[in-house]
Amino acid sequence: MITQTPRTPPGPLDHLEVGRSILPASAYTEQVAFDSELRDIFQSRWVWAGFEHWVAAPGSSRPITVAGQPLLLARDSDGTLRVFHNICRHRGIVLSEEPSTRKRLRCPYHYWTFNLDGSLCGTPYWDRTKNSGPDEQTRAQLGLLPVRHTVWAGMIFVHLGAPCEPAEDLLAPLTARWAPYNLDSVRLAEERQYNIDANWKLVVENFLDFYHLPFVHPQVGSASAVLDVEDEVLSPDIIGACYPRGVTTKASGKAGSALPLLGDIPEEMRTRQDIFCVFPNALVFLEPDFFQVIACQPVAPGRTVEYMAVFVAAEAGADRHPEAGAADRYAEARESACRVLFGVNDQDVPILAQLQRGRSSPSADRGHLVSHWDQITARFQTLVAEATGRH
């Protein structure tokens, strides 16, 4: 069983001595490095696995992949969210390959069926007679295999091994920092899926790179605005930055009605932007009126599936249909926020592909991190290096 070794929480942010990149270019291109990261990081830590709204209704299920392993999100008839290994207990075939609203899952090979609570409920011709089945003890032993999971701020985190700490402890620094925000009741504004031609680490590093913002995304602010960023290390696994005065109403739209706040936000926090990576693959961005998540699932050394979702206060969600004849008062602000936020992400897609192509050059190992800008990037690379034995 894979276990995770606990680490001592950091003290105040001390600057690292940076220079040459901590990870070699081969860490972004070679299959052996990729396989090591799946084993030593994605199979041995709490990782983002999906969104709770993917299986919002009782009786719904959705297959996902984590660390190359097929898993299944399911909402049983009682409304309980469950996560299973997406494998039939008979011959090990993948049980489900498409989202479903069926109350039972049927194996495509021999038609064994399972309830969404994981229990085995059908085994045709078990003893070669019609309507036969195993005894109750055997039936109970052949249910779907559960996966440890937790839900936080609409996100589902799973652990494929034996965690050394509950997910709630891992997330506690953010829970405390964001206590005024009512993230348990946010509603989806819009989501998209991207196929990125780059290594997953480049997706994370780009999210944590604030140096590129005025050059690649000039619409979000000038270089002087980026100079205001403050690096933040909340714990060994939660790193990022804060703009104390970063809110410029760019999400809500500079014209038209604003989105409602995500809770009773203190006045001194209403201009703050928080940008954090929950290591390894959950990237979260919070302003007083919206919550953005970019999550990445590694597929291959040079390919990542990226899931991006924007959430707003419950009353402004896209699923809140107005009464007949009434106007959706938040439609303009919601659409403006999504247009800006997805527009920024769209600009990063070709940049990520160029970064990946650059890693194929031997000269990429001569890249140089800059201490004034790349402290958080260096910390992320150190986390990867420590987890995989490269440090």
C-alpha cells in the first residue's frame, strides 16, 4: 500500500536560492519520468479528481481517470456521493465508459449489475441456472471497490493509497483563509475542457507564473499591477500568491451589474485576489464574487487534459432559471466574467504548447529561474523533485 510521508509545515516565506531549473527538461518529456510522477505523486497523495456537480442528481454516475486508473463517480439513490474503482468484480473489465443516469450499472461482458452504492445485485446464470446468484456472504464480498474521497468547495479529491492525513487537514489552511466565503453553496457559471499539448507540470507552472501576465494577458492589467503580487506559502502543499489590491472588477464586467459576493466578505478582503495550487493538480483562483478552478489530469508526457470551471454565488448560477417572463439579472455579469476568464485561459494554450516544444531542446536545461519572480515555481518544482527522488 502506498503511503505518504508527512512533512513539517513551512515557516514564513524564505526566499530560495534559485538559478538553473530544479527539474531537468527530460522531466517534461520522458515516459519514465511521467510514470514516476503517476506512481509517486498521483497515486500516493490527495489529488483533484472531478467536480461534485458532475454527479449532482441521485442515480447519476460518471467515469473518470486518475493516475491512469479508471474510477467512477456515483450518486446513489440516497444522494450519497461515492467513488469506486471502475472495474467489474468478475473479470476486471471497465464497467462504465460514459456518464449515465441509470440507477444500476451493467457490465458489458457478462451483464453483472451493480447498484450505485456499489453493491452487487445481478449475476446472470451464476450456477448455470436462470435467476441464480451467489450466497449473501459472497455477494457482499463482490461489491465495487471504494476509493477514499472528500468533497471541498465543489471539488472531489481522491486518494488511491493510504493517506497519512485526512484531506480536511490538507485543505485546512485554505479553509481558514477563506472562512468568510460561502464556497459550499457556489453554483456553476460555465465550464470547459481543454486538451493541452504540454506536460501537466507546465500547466501548473504557468498558472503560478505572474511574470507573463502583462505580456500574454495585457487585458488583466499592466506590469505595474503585477509588481503588487505577494508570494504565499500556506503549507508544504498549498503555494501561490495574493494580490492585496488586485480586484479591478474585470470579472464582473466594468459596465453593467456586478455579481453578488460569495459571502459576508470583510471590506478589507474585497480587493484581494488569491491564486493557489493545491499540490499537485488543483489550481484555484478566488475573488470576492467568483471562484475559478483549473484542474489538470496527466495523460502522457506531452499531453494534459485540463478542466476549467467558473463558480458564482448561488443566486447568480447558470442553472437558476428565472420565472416565466422574468429577466436573469446576473446574466450579463456572469457571461462577462466567463468571457474574460476563459479568454485568458485560451491565450495560454498555445504558450503551453510552445513551452513543451522547447523542452525537447538540449538547451532547455540551461534555463534560469529568476529569484524576484520564480520563487513559487521553484517551490513547485522542489515538491515534484522531492516526491520522485530527483532532489
